[in-house]
Amino acid sequence: MSETLFVLNDPPYGTERSYNGLRLAGSLAKREGENVRVFLVGDAAACAKGGQKVPQGYYNLELMLRSVGRRGEVGVCGTCMDARGITDVELAEGCRRSSLEELTDWTQRADRVLVF
């Protein structure tokens, strides 16, 4: 099994880097023999906030994260959550509070690390 770690840094909207990273993570997670992990750090922690309402026809990162979370793992930097006032109960389904220690472990296990 191949393991890929995606590290997202950018906010959910206003730039498309997190969107594009999640598009690739979602596509890869559907492949046989792939284990995908996503770690949200910095402003990307806001990607995991539940209850996102976007205009009709606009992408919704909460839904994208749910999809990836069903096939892999989604960790959100706890320090970054705290700095942005995001609580554990506000996280989208499939996302959970994580830490730099876990990111370190995931990085060591990963065959590939992609940073967006």
C-alpha cells in the first residue's frame, strides 16, 4: 500500500490551493492500494469548519473533506484551531484535532508528501 500525505496551508476560500490539494487527495483516495492523509495547518484549519454555506455551484471544502475522511484521515492542527477560535465540536465530519507530533509521524510513514 502506498501512503500519501497532503499538507494544506491556505484558507478555504480566496485562493484555490486548498481546493486543488483536496481535489487531488480525493482522486487519489479513490484508487486501490492508496492510503491518503490530509493535515490542515495554519489558515487551512478553517477548511475543516463545519456548516459551510457557499453560493450555488461553488465548491464546498467541508464536503470535500468529508469525502476524503471516509477513505483516509484528516487531521487539523490543534494549535492552529485554538489560534482561530475553532473548537473540536465545530469540526466537519471526518476531521479531528491533531498535533505536530502526529504530523511528524505521518511524514515519516509517507511515501510521498505533497504541500499546498
